[in-house]
Amino acid sequence: MALQKLSHSYTKIGFKPLQTKVRHILYSLSFSLFCVTQVTAQETNKSIESPSPAEQDTVKSVQINPEELLNEKEQDTVKQDSVAPEPQLLTDKVAYKATDYMRLSRKENKMYLYNNAEILYGEMQINAGLIVVDNSKNEVYAYGIKDSLGEYTQTPVFKQSQNVVEPDSIRFNFDTEKALIYNSRTEQNGFRIKNEISKRENDSVIYMKNVKFTTSENIENPEYYFYARRIKFVPKKKIVTGLVNMFIADVPTPLGLPFGYFPMTEDRTSGFIIPSPGEENNRGYFLQNGGYYFAISDYMDLTLMGDYYTNGSYTFAVESAYALRYKFRGNLRFRYENNLQSERGFPDFSQRTTYNIQWSHSQDAKANPNSRFSASVNFGSTDYFQQSTNQLNTGNFLNNQLSSNVSYAKTFQGEPQVNVNIAATHNSNVNSGEVNLSLPNATVSMSRIFPFAPKVGVKKGIIQNINTQYNFRGENKILTTDDDLFSSEMFKGARMGMQHSIPLSTNFKILKYLSATAGTNFQENWVFETIKQSYDPSAKDGAGEVVRDTIKGFDAFRTYDFATSLGTTIYGTFKFKKGKKIEAIRHTMRPSVSFNIKPAFSEFYDTYTVTDNPNTPNINETEVVEYSRFEGGLYGAPSNTFSSSIGFSLSNNIEMKVKSKDSTATEAKKVTILNNLNLSTSYNVAGDSLKLSPLAISGNIPIVQNKLDINFNATLNPYALDNNNRVIDVWNIDNGGSLFRLTRASANFGYSFSSKDFEKGEINEDPLENQNFRNEGRPDNLFGGVTDFGESRSFDRDKSKKNDKDVTDYSYKIPWSLRLSYNVNYSNNVRQNEISSHSIMFSGDVELAPRWSVGVSSGYDLKNPGFTFTNLRFQRDLESWIMNFNWIPFSERTSWNFFIGIKSSVLSDIKWDKRREPDRQL
């Protein structure tokens, strides 16, 4: 009854049904204000006096049923029958709520909701300190109120789904559906916009006055912003401005435009890429990295860029990224550079072209588990990273190899399972310019089968453990140089062949503790080119020469061998008395003895005779030379020497158990003292001299658990040297020396640690994860990050993230990180007794302040004292901006680069980039 009386009172004072007004209000606000989010309210210029207590009709919470109100018709005694009822557009209940009161003023023809006022309709909601509905003007107002301290609170909040509006005040006319919004703030695609007055003209256009827009996270006090007097704002589409200029720290700058256009679409859009101007000593003035970006579709994009120098040098680059969810993703980069040194007509003029193709493609594992395609390509000129004019990738130009692999794999399920792989590989040596291609190569493998194994149960004995499989490999290898690549010359050195392999093996136990294996391997090799050799005594003016004739056609050879081994595992444990910190030490040994036989395949060998030389009649020289027609082929020639050898190896591991520092731990902690100390040698039973092979030693010593391991290896030769430093069949100890002669040794380690490892007084056991280079660089980030001027940014993005640390912490705690690499090699094969190489490399970063970072990558050659390649890095995070400086102070790549620009990709063209490139040796 109370609800019905209240609805009748609305009609008596001339109100239309209140739900219809609320519906217009909420629908219109949802169109005009849906884009406004994350607002900090400010006090409005207008203040509203609270109604007097005498006028207050308090209602704590009122729920209104829209069906009941929609059934109420307007009272018209003259045309009552002709007035059609309003359509029932409300589809949900409308709820009103106010903490203090909801008051109807007949005199003012207004309704007031005061203190935590709220209107709910479906997913739309209005909250404010005071909501006023003015029936005479058909307008609604939403304001904040003052608290007991006079602070302006409970500013309006409009919500619809995920969209939130929080201005200082709202004025809305539900007849014209226009609105005025005071001191609103919004965020659109990285832009944060603040304005004094917003006028909503229709469903898709908002006009703004005195607007600040920026990419700064602090919209109330941005470090920079663009100020416009007038703006036309089409949400999620565009911003069109009049006169606009840039302010830095509230100080106006001369940077400005008479008008501006900023696209605001959420989808990617095509557009021009502004080039960076500059000057270079040998090429003159230039424009770099200008071009056009094509937003082809949601699954693919394309970027075309180029550089131009006034001396005629130019660069063309193509970049594309593509992805299809749950299927695949990849990216492609191609760059071609035509580098001119000096000017045409000058004596020092030279020209060189370089190119590089990078392609990576990965397939989602869920796309097709039985079929996989992948690509990792880094192909191009071997001197590309040394000569490139547009990047400073230290990890790449110090690398000696470029490699690529494109493969397709298919698995045929069944018993046995068959795996097929077709691939194309490439490897280039940067120093020698040698290029090794395999186009294509194919492998087929059949899974291992046990023909005599029982259908159920465990396999036992020699017979049941007999197993075999089949492997096929076909290759077409091309060995060429960088200069002959893509010419007819590259195919002259092509070699093609196929190889079939069928291994047969078994394993069994002897006396329960000895594990034995035995097996044989059969190989058949197919080639399509052989060599026939003969001796021509009249060639080279009678000096004689061996003639090699290439025979085209199919040929094959077959080889086989036999091998067996016997091994076991021996444990030795030494326990300490109870109460000691060290509970026990365990030594694990794995000795192994192997025996190998490989027969001589002399049937694949021919001979030719070297006759007397007519130019030296007094010397009678006749020699029969043995050769194989398969020499120089893809798989080489089979051996024509019988070999039989016995191999010995011993693996050692030493561990200890210590009490855990954790009092709640129930088990002792394992600590490795010595890891994989391996000793191996062999004895050639069929040899006539030097039967014992040198003793090889290798191992690993953990220094810091899971953090620092020292790797070492050495070679000890038991035989002595003669006066010409040649190995002779005499024991070194019988020649007056020691039992073994150290001929080679090396040691190395790599260590990465930071201040985080010592934050709790102990070293963090989790290994530091390092950045992987995209272009064949070192995986340990030892030379710092990549500086590629063709990318939108040339700084470390991880260090540009927001840092909320207290500045006072830096008076006693400065974050830092350090990466070390140490290497030493000793050589004494021919009594040189010298350290062949000895160096240490390091890379570190220090955060001097929350937004200041400096770093250095360098090394020191201890054999030839001097610093190796050195790179200094300085970076300043300016919140919305980034500034960095990279400097190579010495070496042939002496150069520097300075960059300052806005982080956000929306305004990535607002930057300043200055650099001095290294002098090129073309």
C-alpha cells in the first residue's frame, strides 16, 4: 500500500512515471559516458544546500516495481480515453536507495535522493551524494556532498558493465538527451584525458573545453601533457583538436600544432612511420626507419621501412608478425643494405651490399600432435652484423656462427611407430665466410621392436631383450662461400647420399650385479658420385700428376661392427657419529669395460701405380698407392684397417648429507662435493704401436649449490716425445719423465647473481633466469641487451616499468646484478707449456636510484693484458618518457647512441635520437 500511495503522489504533482525518466537518463548516460574510467573527483564550483530538516521525508530504502508504476496512467479528465498507455520498455526492476532520505518537493517540482544515493536498473547504476530530478526542466543532476570537515565527497559514479564515470557533477536533459559533465577524466587506448567541461551532443560526439591529454599515469599531476582549447571527441574513434601545444612540468613549450588528429580505434590501423634524421661522417645526412605500417588483418601485419643517406647509401626492410590462436605464430624480418663508403669518383670509394633474413615459426602443440612444422632462420651475409648501419647488436657481431633450420615432422602411430622428418639447414662461419647448406635432408626412423619379447610380463634374458630398429637418412649438402652463394658455382661442390642403418642389440645381467650389453650395427651407404684415380707421368711437363676423374652414377658400400660392454655401480658410504653436522659421505663409482671390433673393408679399395719420373732417371721410384673410390663423398670411405680395442671408463660422484638449517625438516640435506669425475682411455689390441690412448679426465665441482659450478677437463699422454716433439712408442716415465704427460687442460665457469640473492642473508638457490637473444647471440646476456634502431624502442623495457620503491631505501640498499664468465686453456702438446687463452668477461647493472640504471659489459684478456669489447649503458626512466645512452668507448666499433622519447606506442614518434656510428671497413 505504501508503494501504491507513493506512486499516486508522483502523478498528483505532475510527474510522468518515474521509471520512464530513469530509463531515459540511464540509457543516454550509457551512450555518452561509457568511455570514462578511473577518475579522481574534485570539488565543483557549484554548492548545493541540503534541504532543511522540516522538509525532509526520510525513506531508508525504497524498492519500486516497474510493472505497478507502468500500469498507472496519466490523469486526464477530458481526454482520458484517447490517451494511449506508454509502451512498457523497462525489462527489469528499478531500485532507489538513499541513506538519509528521498524527498519529493511539490513546490520545486523536484525529487531529492540524499547521502549515498543510488539508482539501479539492470546492469546500469548511478551513485552520488545527491541526485536531483527536476521535472519542470526535464533534467537530472548528480552531485557530491560535503562531509563534516567541509571536504567534497561522494562525487557521482555512473556504471554500466565495465565502464565507469566519475566526474565532479553531471547535468542531463532527458528530452534533448544532451549532457554537461564537469571536470571529467577518461582513458582511451593509452591516452588519459582531463577537461573542464564536456558537452554531450548526441550518441557519438562529445565536445570538450580546456583539455589536457597525456600518456602519464598521474592525470592530476602529469609530468607532461598536451593542452588543447577545444576538442571534438568521438569515443573509441578519434580526437580532433584546434590549437594544441606541449607542456612539460606545467611549463609551455614551443612544440605545438595549429590542429591535431589522433585516431583512437581499439583495432590496429595502418599509418606512416616517421623517420629519424641524423648525420654520419662517411655517408652524410640521413633519414632512418621511415616507412608505412599495414594492419592487414587481426592475424597478420606488415611493416615496410627504409633508410636513405645523401651519398647514395640506402636500406630496405620488411617486418611481419602473424598468429592464429591454437594453431601457430611467427614473425619475419628481412633487411637489405647498400652501403657506400665516401663519394663516387674519390679514391677511397667502395660499395658493399649486405642482407639478413630472420624467420621464426612455431606451431601450437594442441594443433596437431602428429604433425609439426617449425622454423628458426637467421640467414644472410656473413658480415651483416659487422657492417649493418642500423643496429648495435653486440651479442650478434661477436658471434662466429649463423644457423637456420626449417623442418616438418610427421608421426605415424602404430606398432612400430614411424617418424618422418624433412628439413633444410644452414650454417655460416662469420670469420671464414664459409656456408654449409643441407637442402634438403630427410630422416625416417622406426621405433625399437622386441621380436622375441613376451606379449605380457617383463623381458628376461638375452633372447627376450633382443631389439632392433631402422633408421634412414638422406642428404644433399652444399659447401660454398658467401661470394658464390646463389650462383651456379655453389652447386659444383654439392654432395648427395643416403644412409640406411639397422642396429641390433640386447642386454642381460651377469651374477646379478654386472650389467652387460652386446650389439652390432649394419650400415649401407648410397652415393651418386665416385672418384677414379690414376697417375699420369707426362702431366705438368713430365713431373707427373695424380688424375682424379668424377664418375656419375649410383654406387654403394656396406659396413658393420660389433661392440659389447660390461658395467656395474659401486657404493661406498662413510657415516659420522650422531650429533655431527655432517651425517655421512657417499662415494658412487660406475666402472665400465667395453670391447669393439671393426673389420677392414678392403674390397672397396683400388690401386694405381706411380711410375719412374723421366726428369730424374737416376732415381728409381715405383709405388703402388691404395685409394677408395668413395673418398671425398658425403659419408667418406670405409676403413681398410682392422681395428679391435678395449675401452675403460670410470665415473665418480661424491655427495654428503648434512643437517638442514630448517628445524622442521625430517630429512638431511644432500650436498654434492664432486660431480661426474670421469676418467676414460682405450687400448688398441690390433695396433702395432702407441696402443694406449691418452687418458681423458673431465669433471664438475659445485661451489655454490645450483649457482656456480667449475667445469674442468684434461688430457694425459703416457708416451714420450722425441727431439722433434713427435710422439714415440716409449713410455714417458721410461724417458725420464713422469707417469703421464699433461698435454691439454682447461677450466671455465659462469656465474650470475644479484642483490636479491642476499636480501635474507643467504644465497638464493633459484638460478637466475637470463634473457635469450633472438639472433644467435649469447644466452647469458653477457653483453647486455640488443640495440636495434629499427625497432620502436632501443632500451630495456624491463627496467622501464613503474617502480614504487621508497627513495630512502637507496641510501643503504642499491639493487644490482652481475654476470661473470671465466675461461682458461693450457696447451703442452709439443712442449710449448703455455696458457693459450685466459680471459674473464663480465656484465653488470646497478640501479643508482629507483629510476636510474647504469650498466657495463666488458672483459679482460689475462694472457695479452687489455680490455676486450666494452659497452657502457645509462638509462633513466622518466615515468612517461625514457632516456638512455649507449657508449662503446674504444675498439673498431667505437660509437655512441642517445635516445629520449615517450614510452607509449601511441606517441612513439615524439622522440629525439642521436648517434655516432662506428667507422666501417668495407
